Amino acid sequence: MVGPRRPQFVLFGSSIVQISFGYQGWGAILAHSYARKADIFNRGYINWNSRKAVQVLDQVFPQDDAVQPSLVIVYFGGNDSEKPRIDGLGPHVPLSEYVENMRKIALHLKNLSDKTRLLFLTAPPVNEAQVLEIYGNDGRKNELLKKYADACEELCREMEIKVINMYNLITQQEDWMTTCFNDGMHLSATGSNILADEIQKVISEADWKPSLHWESLPTEFADMDT
């Protein structure tokens, strides 16, 4: 453990999390905002779905650790919503199972500590034509993504968890299909800035005590800057 000890924020999810520290991504934006204030940990896994996430909860978030995260930002849904394949392979998870998996994730994280706060991100939309062109895959459909996004949001409302409906957030932007993605489904610098701003907005408006907004956290060794 490198000291001094700071609040720990964990980003947990699939590829949208794994690559968020590169390409001017939203994870990198958060890490920059929280420099000298909190440590941002990336626990993102390309191609993962909520089914795989449930299987590693005890390894990624051990309940007996002396230090627990102050904030966990969770994203799963895009891979889960991909259309099922005839051979039974692929990342698809039926909607009902997806919801229950997200519930299990939430319950596990809620039990880590009374001070651990949660923020869930739903599946974003995609540029279907661009995904097909780049990946040769027509399994990503906005109609399905919207259903999974809305189901995740509904679960979060039920469990009183902060949530950002990324599908709605992105589709509200002008020219979102051409500006918000690098490859039709992963966020561009523009898309990442939109998401990072919304995350900061949710954190600033949350009634968490203490506040986890970057402006409210102390700056490490600030008294030595003068």
C-alpha cells in the first residue's frame, strides 16, 4: 500500500471501463480531476458481461478487507444485450438474468461498508452501421440496448442506487452517432467528456456524507505547496 491513504474509487465493468484510461477516456478524466485527492482503480474486462462479473465479486471486492472503496462505479449491459447466437456462444445474457446479476452486484457492494457509495452506468446506444462496418457484427441493436438500460435504471431506482442512463444521456446529444464513438460503440473523447461531466454532476448533487466531489476532498500535502 502506497501512502498516504486516500479515498479509493473503483471502476468495475467491461471494455468501456477497461479502455477508459486511454484515448482521452472518462476514467482518465476522473483520475485527472481527483489527482492528490483520491485513487482511481480500473477493474475493467473486455468482452465481459454481468454473469462473469458475479463470479469474481469476492476476488475483486473482498468483504474482509480492512480498507473498502469509497465509491464504486459499475458498468455492465452492452455485452449482455447482444443478440444471442445460434451456437449459444457469445456474451448474451437474458434480460431477467441480467437484472438479477446487477442486483447481486449491488447487494455485494452495499455490504462492503456503510461508507461505500455506488453509481451504476447503463448500456449506451451504438452506431449500428459503424459497428457492422468495423466488426462485421450486427448483434448490437439499439432497441435491445434501450431495454437493458431502462431495466438497469429501474433496478437502481428500486434499490436507491445512483444511476446514469447512458442510453438517454448519449442520444440527447447533437450528432451523437458521429461524435460520441470511436468505433460505433466505445466512447470517443467527446463521449467520454459527456459521461465524465455527468458523473461529476451526480457526485456533486448526491447527499453523501462526506461528499465525494473532487472540490470537497482535501488536497494531499497542500500545506507544502507554498
